Amino acid sequence: MGAVLRAAEGSPHSPHRPNAGRGWWNVLTPESEGVRTLTPNPLHPANRNPATMAELQEVQITEEKPLLPGQTPEAAKTHSVETPYGSVTFTVYGTPKPKRPAILTYHDVGLNYKSCFQPLFQFEDMQEIIQNFVRVHVDAPGMEEGAPVFPLGYQYPSLDQLADMIPCVLQYLNFSTIIGVGVGAGAYILARYALNHPDTVEGLVLINIDPNAKGWMDWAAHKLTGLTSSIPEMILGHLFSQEELSGNSELIQKYRNIITHAPNLDNIELYWNSYNNRRDLNFERGGDITLKCPVMLVVGDQAPHEDAVVECNSKLDPTQTSFLKMADSGGQPQLTQPGKLTEAFKYFLQGMGYMASSCMTRLSRSRTASLTSAASVDGNRSRSRTLSQSSESGTLSSGPPGHTMEVSC
């Protein structure tokens, strides 16, 4: 059971002594809703000094109660805000934490925030993270549950315009900075937002990002595929690898059913078209157009966007970028390997200076061990590295600083 205590410097930190009248503190109100109000006990010998009493403050202890089976950890609050490009809906979990950014997510095509991120943020080990940050899950226009179908001829926003909606969300919530977590089209949108508003982004986790505009060959292939495949099948090919689709696992069947029978399929097609009409982000290593914040790039081994993410990694600042290639994760690592992604995310946050007291996970222990010798050589503590995960091996190997490093776990 944890507690949050505010007291004057030098005051005792043992508020749970139960004997009122004999301990340092008296309980003024009985425990209710996990909150107890305490006041200094004037009868305790250590508190008889007027100076000591002046230092001690009335405090509130907020105690964390263990969740019962099936109990949700926090209530969701859904909001909509008007922007220059239409209305956007977002859902907030938790309350803002002092001097901490919000975690803001943006989902991929064919999904909404629940179908894209729920398995990750409901994972057991993720609870330590979400207790420390308020979360904002943005749904692209028309992708939220129960969204009406846009009228015929509706001009759906471009990905650049979707990125320009985010400042309206943050202004509405009065949030100043974020850590962005995006998948596919959502990763592109957050990267575009970070280029336009670098001072408001403390870090980015970009899964399956393709920063490049479609070339002529891509367009030709896309048009040919459209002649023989339905929109749901094209989107499934964007989300999952061919091996996954051929295997037709329970996960694939679930998401094929979600997309094929989506009541807002027409809206999904509009989002899909905007993604395929994206502009090049024009990242350039050492140039003016680059991400200024720490970035963790994530892609599954043999995923549809593996080559694009590898290319993106080559264009970003190596001192600010980590590259995580996950084995056995397919096209959607946040769905298939939430545990491994949670470990990597926790270490990413620790590298940014948050959750320093958090216990280190298996992945971060291996990663730290491999960096011990490199740190003594590289005074700049280069953070560019490739992490390849496998559930079958516990070995690791590291190369000289500046080269890729592989961690298997």
C-alpha cells in the first residue's frame, strides 16, 4: 500500500502509526475514499517544542487501494473540441501530475484508440507507468466509437491538418507538454506535430512510422491492389504482415471482423486516403528538419513497415534515437507483445529522467549492462542503438560505440 505525504522538511515520515495521542500524528478524520487527514500530535514529547510544531503541517495521506478483479483503475472522460479542420474527440485517463507531461496517443488507420492501444495500456506491468502520467487518447475524426458517417463529398483532413488539431486538444486541457505514442498513421501525425511544435514534445514512441511520401511505384502498386482487393483487405495488409494474414490467427480474425463490419467504414476509407496522400517528412540527419526530442522507433521483425522504420532511423539524430526491432511481434507490437514494449517504454521514460525509482526490468538490466563499458569510452553517452528482442535467448552482444547493439531477451 503506497502513500503520498506532504510535510515540512525535517518532519518525521512515519504517518501510519495508529495510536493517536501517543505518536507523531493524530488522525483527524477516519479513513474514507482512501484519504486520511493528519495533524501533528501536541502530546508527543518531540512535538512540545513550539518551533517543531510550527514546522509540521496538516497533511493528507492518499492511499492506493489494490484493484478488485474486473475493476477499472480509473474513469475515462471523453471530450470533443472544435478545430479549424473539424471536431476531434479524445479520452483522458487520470489527473495531471505536477511537472510531468501527458502521454498522448494517436492510433493507426482502421483502428481507434481502444482497438489500437487497450491491450498495451491494460497490461499488468504498464500500470506502474500510467499511475505516474495522465493519458490522452486522441481518435482521428470519425474514428471514435459511435461516430456518424461523414456526408458524401466531405473533405477529410490531411495528416498535416490532423497534426494541427493537437494544439487545440492541449489548449482545451491546459497541458503544456506531451510524450507522444503513435502507430502507423498516428506515428506520422505525432512526428509532424513534433516538427511544428518541438517545445511541447518531450519524447516520442513511434511504431511502424513511414516518414516518406508514396513514390510513383508505390502509387502504381496501390492502384493495382485496389482493383483486386477491398478496402478492409488493403488496410489489413497495412496493419499486419503477410505471414500473419496467411496464418489467420485469432487476432487476425478479430481485427478482420472489426474492420470489415465497422459501421464507419466510409470514414475509415477517408483516413486511409489521407494516409496514402501524406507528404514526405524530409528528415535529414544533421539538418534543420529533424526531431529534437528523444525518440524510440519500434517495428516488428518482418513487419510491413520494417524497411521504412530502418530508413527513418538512419535519418534521425543518433544521440537522440533508439531503435527497437521486436522479434515474434508481427505488424502490431503493441497488440502482440505488450510486455516487451512496456519494458522498453519504461526504460525510455527512465532515460528521460522519469520514474527513476522504478524497478528495472529484464530488458533494461541487459541494456544497462551492455552500456557499462561503452559509457567509459563514449563521454557523450550516445543513445543510438538497435534492440532486437527474442523470447528464445538470454544472450546479448554489444559493439563499439556508434554501432548497433543487439539485446536478446
